[in-house]
Amino acid sequence: MFTTSEQPRAWIMRTALESEGIKVVMLDKTSSPYVSFVPGEIDLMVHTSQAELALEIIFNNENNNE
């Protein structure tokens, strides 16, 4: 649904989605017990029934922050 390597950006987007009643699962792949110097990504995922609304919120949020 939404992927970033910036943790603050992921939390801002998660908050924006949850404030609209969308349940968000956040998968943080930035930390690893084996390789800590390799940057990872953070994925935000939502249920398919909420995907259209989530995409609209993400699009609006991204355009407002440019």
C-alpha cells in the first residue's frame, strides 16, 4: 500500500489513515539483528476493502506535503 524508508513519514501516514478509521498494519524492515547498517523499508498495509480510501488519503497527504 505505502512504502518508505523514513520512519517519521511512516508514522505520519499511519496516523493519517487511522484518523479516518482505517486499520493499518505496519511492517518495519529497517532493523535487523544481523545487518544493522543496511537501510530497510517500512510498509503500511490496509485491508482491501479500505484500499481505495487509503490511497486517496495517501495521495492527498503526499500532495499537501510537497
